[in-house]
Amino acid sequence: MRLTRPERVTIAHVCDDWAPNYFHSPIHGGTDAAIRYIADHHLDALAAKYGRPRIWDAVTAHLDAHPDTLTAPRTTRTERDHRQAARNARADAYLSAALHHHKTAEPYETLALIDRAELASPTYKDYDRYRRAVHGNLPPLTPTDLTGTGLRHRVTLPLAYPHPGPPVRYHGSAARRWVYPGHRVIDGNWPAAIPEHCTATDDELMQWTPGGTVHVCTGCGLDYT
């Protein structure tokens, strides 16, 4: 089981807030100390879910990819509180926008904004509670099971400009064929960056069969399964 994107963001935030303090500690400091204290004392929920070794590895990987985090100045409690307040404020802004779309019966725009709120401050709210409220009005599409196919759905940052954009609303730049809400895009180097820009026809579908069958548009990667 892979860590989710919000879980990886949580690890990044904890590393930003605490790694310099442990790294610069005059007693038992250094990289190993930062990894140990962060994984064991600040990520209890993730360690319980995935096991301590997995979270140690995740923290190590993040710090290896962002070495400047360790050597940054130590943080004070006031600084950490201000950082968290700023993250929470960004999440609140996205949730307020989500509520607007929810009231105007635009569920997939609502879900996209809830996703953004969770990425801004993953531990701030029970975001699944908001999602359940949206799903109560519109049952979500169950994504295709890609296990054993070697494929994966694109990990998107909803509403990012200019791509990948919000959830798929239609397929094809000319025909604008209706797409049932919730369909996702298979990761790949497709001619069109998003389904809304696609120029492929209905005949231009590829089929993969390792471990199952997946139909995908070869113009943009839209999962038609």
C-alpha cells in the first residue's frame, strides 16, 4: 500500500517544522536523529497504519530529496504555530469555495476543491466527512482496478493551471462527448494534455490485457473501462 499524496504532504510539513531542530541539536543531533525523532514522535498515526520501518524510509527519502530542510535555521514554537495557521487558512479558503460549488450542485468541482484543501493542510479537518456529504447526493464512480496491469491513474493536483485542470467534464475539443463524472486519466505521454483538448475519435482506443482489460483513449489517456 502506497502512501497517499496528503500523507506525503504531512511528512513534508513535519520535516519542515522539526528537522532543523533535531539536526542541530547539540546532543544526539544529525541526520539520523532527525529521521528517528520525526518518525517516532510526530508521525504516530502513519506509523500505526504503515509500520515504523515504512515511515522511517519515507522520512529518509524526503530529507534525501530536500537536504536544505535539515540545515535550515531552527524553528520556534511561535514560528511553527504561524506556519500551521497559514496552512489552515489556505485549507479554509478552498473549503469555502467548495461550499459554494456544493450549493450550486456542482459536485465534482466541490470534490476537487476539497482535495486542494486537504493538500494545503492534511491534518486540519476530517476531509472525508465533507466528501461523504457530496457523495450522498451523487454516488462516486469506482475507479478501474489497475492491479497487475503495470498502469496507474494520473496523480493530479485538481484546479492546477494550466494542466491537468479540474475533474474531467467532457471528451474531445470539438465533439465534447459527455463523460460520466469520476472517470480518470491513465498516466502517460499522450498527445493531448487533458481529455477536453483531445482530438482522437472513438475508434482510436487502445486495449491492455495484462491481468485484466483496460480501455483507454490513445489521444489523452482517458480511462474508458
